[in-house]
Amino acid sequence: MPRKYPIENLRNIGFIAHISAGKTTTTTCVLYYTGRIHKIGSLEKGTTPLDWMIQERERAMTIMAAATSCYWKVGGKEYEINIIDTPGHIDFTAEVQRSLRVLDGAVVVFDGSAGVQSQSETVWHQADNFSVPRICFVNKMDKVGADFEMNLKSIWQRLSENAVPLQLPIGVEENFSGLIDLIEMKALKFEGEEGSIKKEFEIPSEMKDLAMKWREKLLEKVAGEDEILLEKYLSNKEGITPEELRSAIRRATIKCRLFPVFFGSLYKRIGVLPLLDGIVYYLPSPLDLPPVKGTDPKTGQIIERKPLETEPFCALAFKIQADPYVGTLTYFRVYSGTLKKGSYVLNTTSGEKERIGRILRMHADKREEVEEAFAGDILATVGLKNTLTGHTLCDENYPIVLEKPTFPEPVISVKIEPKTKADQDKLASALKKLSEEDPTFKTRYDTETGETIISGMGELHLEIIADRLKREFHVEGNLGKPQVAYKETIKEVAEAEGKYIRQSGGRGQYGHVIIRVEPKERGTGFEFVDAIKGGVIPKEFIPAVEKGVKAAMEKGVLAGYPLIDLKVTLFDGSFHEVDSSEYAFKIAGEIALKEAAKKAKPTLLEPIMKVEVVIPEEYFGDVLGNLAARRGKIEETIDRIKTKIIRAKVPLAEMFGYATDLRSLTKGRGSFIMEFDHYEEVPEYIQQQIIEGKLK
């Protein structure tokens, strides 16, 4: 069965933003105007179609990325738009990360009264990492403090100088009533039910000069980024047609050299129709982007797959979701070829074959069965047994491994205890399912204390996990106090020997290694180097040494926290013809790593959070003093209409209880948001307290 729309008429996009910028409402309006839903609903009432989880409806916030699709007609052609709506809260950053990995374009939504906020920066840089073309939508232009130039300056200063406005707002704040289209040079008003009819008018006479000024700036900027338009701009800029201008903007946007900016108010239903046109005009189809690259699992050579049905099938599983009705849902993006239901695919990451029983097109928690998947599609399947986030599925005759998305490490941990004996096994099974679903949620069993420890990106993240355990898996668990996920590292180079020799009658055990450890730059991870010469340790035992080193790194030498950011070089040792075994070399690797780490000046690292506090200006001094007392480093303060914005870096350990303190200091009028930024060495005097407290 052929595909319904040609691939050039397909758009795979996501909506990304700071929390409360209006991202889910934008998506909902898009679905309404395209006829996918028949009522807009609201976050506050829990009636938005994509926030289907009970926790999302109770908290009026997106927690889990939701997929859907809709159709839009522009210039006589119909386009299919696959959409992923992502969370805005930093605790659920994995949802944004994995969505951006498989999307071709994104709409970044901003709060018009606040400009670029901290999480706006984070999602923008995540999109930069994946080279995702973007358009901007500045929402809430009807709010107090919403200002056209302030928003543009904010984007230029904090995100990109290549943002270009394609519209001017008509009216300011509560008088915001329409838009001027700088490409067609027309005024736009939105009438009818829910603003679903776009009407064109002459530009108001008092705004003509301003519109001409911004159109000139637009032409100059686009011509500077597009050689085809530059020629025409220099010879006859008055003769540039809207079609030529749109084509030039499209080419530059796809190359991430321009970022078109749209304006609107979802509350007043202004601006979504031009945004929909903009998604089609400026964001790429799969054909507009370079072919996906992967490696041959046997040779390691780079292979490319073009987004064509004639190429061998290849897809990336980017999201796993536990579903109470069908078991496990696996979301996947098809990069090349086709896939029929009932066929078998190879998972090159696990090495297992999987049968694709059903193929589903998702609309939040609702699903529609399809017979076949085509290049460019974002779909789901059920019942895969050995497929996790980041695994590659492909034609077994043409194996390929696609690059996995990477995720940040958890920064906060709590112990969890089942309420009853009967809950013990259920808890372990439920935690396993949740950690498979969420790459930033980790769980481990501490053999020394007999405790189960769960770790995540923040208190809200773990709160939601506990709530899901209770409601979805019917497991009651008592949570302990939140603990900071400290790490350990080394500051110097050191060498050490590890020997494991056991003789107990019959065959013994013999493993002997000498290693060197060196510190690496923060955030660069672990590196193992095999520098053995002359076969002093046989090749087959070297992976066992690395395994032992990694096992020892899980519990550091200062206070038992994981060791990170170090290079380990295995350069000498010896073996016994009869007694040497993989087990003996694994233990020798563990012993050597522990000894070397002790000599290499080990130190503790703590997570440092990027904190943004918004307060009425009269509380500025008190709040600043409180942050300083929490070892906070103030990075900048911004004035904005009777409010102050403070941006600071503060250790996570000092941020527990901050919400209560801020409420008390500002009489409930202050708010803050924080996200993980980096790991930093803990001051000496605090290190001692942590080590003593941990070892008691």
C-alpha cells in the first residue's frame, strides 16, 4: 500500500519551551485548527488532549512527551505533520533530549512577557546539539510587559543573532489585536470561532513606516544568508516576490542559519494560523536533511541511509513506555525503507531478532493501527522484548547501528522501602520497568545497607515516580529524605598493582595487573586504554580487567560514591599458564583501581544547579543574601517592570527547602526554577563533613 502523502509533504516537528510558556496550548490549538480535535480545552481544567496522564492533569503540566499527527493545506497541497509535545520542566529533560534526536524541526515557544527564560536556553542548546532547524513562536503578547523588541533582544543576546521576525504585532499588551505579515506586507486579523478565520487588511497608516523598516531589515538579513536572494537583492530588491523570500528563508532555516520568529496570543487565538503555515514553509521534510549515518556492526565503517522507501529498513527506538493495557510501547522513527506488520527486524544493539506484531500511529494515549511504516514516519509498536531507548532496528540483511542519544546523569537520590513484604517483589519489577522507560531514572540495591536507592533529576521527578508506582503498579513505597548524588574523581596521576592469587588445592586463581590512572576533564567520562605489549597479559583477559576497573569505579574510595572522569591505562602485569582466568583478572583490576585511586588525590564532586529566581524588586536584597548564604554565585541580575530576575549557580545540597524560604522571604510572591549545570569540587571543609557522615 503506497504512502498517503509524498515524503516531501511530511514534517516531523516538536514543541519545546520553558515551563508555562504555552507549549501544550500551542500544540492543542494546532490540533484544533487542523481538525484533529474539536475542542481546545485547557491545562488548568486538565482537558488538553496531549496531557493524558493523571499526574499531568492534576499538576497542569506536561510530564511525558506525547506524539500525534495532523494535516494542513497550504498553497493547494496537503501536508502531514507529526508532532511531539515535550515537557517544559527540567526534571523531565530526557523527554526533550530523545524527542529532538528523532525530529526534523522544532517550534520554540516563548512567554512574550518574560523573553528567554532559563529552560528556553537549555532546550535551544539541546536543539543545537542535534542541529535541529527551528522557528520561534512568541506567545502571550497580550500580557503586561509583553514587548516586541524586548523579546527579540532577549533571543539575540541569549540564543542567536540569526533570529528574524517575520511579523510585527498590532497593538501592545491588552490592546494586542493582530499581526503585520512582513513577507506579504498585509495586516492580519483573526475572526470566527476560536479565531479560525484569517482576514487580510491594509497595514494601518501609522504602522507603515515601522513595517517598511522591519521588512528592509528582514531582506538584508535573509540576503546575507542566501546567495540566490543576494543577487536579486543587490540588483532589484523591490522586485523580490513573497515566494522568492519564503524560499530563501526556508533554505537558510534548514541550514540553521536563520530562525524565523512569529508572534501571537493563544488566549486571544491570534497567530496560530500563520505559525501553521510557517511550519510547512520553513521547517524541513526528511528529504531536506542529510542522510542518517550509522556504523556497520561488523566492520565499524560509516554507512548512510537515505530517507527513501527503496533503501533497506532502518529505525531508531527513541522511547519506551510502560502501558497497563498492552505491556510495553516502543516508539520508533523510521529513517529509511518500509516495514510491514508481522515482519521480523534485527536489533543490532542487542543482537536479537524482534517480531513487529502491530504498528500504531499514536494520538497521545489513543492509537490507530496501520499496516505499514514508511521512511520518515514516527510510530509505535508493542511487545518488543529486548529493545530499549536508543536501540537500532533494521533489515537483518543490511545491519546498521545508529548513534544512541545520551542523557544526563541523575543528581538526587532517595531510599525507597516497600510498605509490606508482599510489595517487595512487585517494587523491584515496577522499578525495572520505570528505569527502562526513563533513561534519567536509575535504581540500585545497596548490598551493605540492604536498601533500594532510586535516583533522578530532581525532587519532582522522584515524586512523580512514587506516584506512578502507587497508581499504575499498585505498589506502596515509603520514600526517605532526598540525598545529593555526589561523585568522586582524582586530581593526580598514579600507578598501582593489583594481584589476585588463590591456591586451594587443584587449580588455583592467578591475575596480576599494573595500571596508571589519570584525571580527565570534567564531563568527559571514563576511558580505558590497553597498552599491553609482548603478550604479558593474553588478549582474552583484557576485557575482564576493564570490567573489574568499572566495577570498582561504582564505589569510590572516599565515601563510596561513583568515580568519574578518569583515564585508566593497563600497561603491565603477568599471568599463569594454568591458573589465570577471567575472574582472577577482573578481581585484580578492581584491586588495582582502588589502590591507584587512593594514591591519586581523590576528591568529592557535587552537582551545581543553574537557578533563576523571579521576585518583586522590594525583596531583592533579602533574596540575594539568602542565595549567598547557600554558597550561591550570582551571575547576573535583570530588571523587568517591578520585578527582578536573579541568575545564580548554587550547589544542589544547599537548595533543599529553598521553596519554603523563598515563599517566606517574598510573602509568597517569588518563584524559581533550577536545573543541573555541572559537577564541581566540594570545598575541603564540607568534604570532611560529608565523608564522616557517610562513613558513620
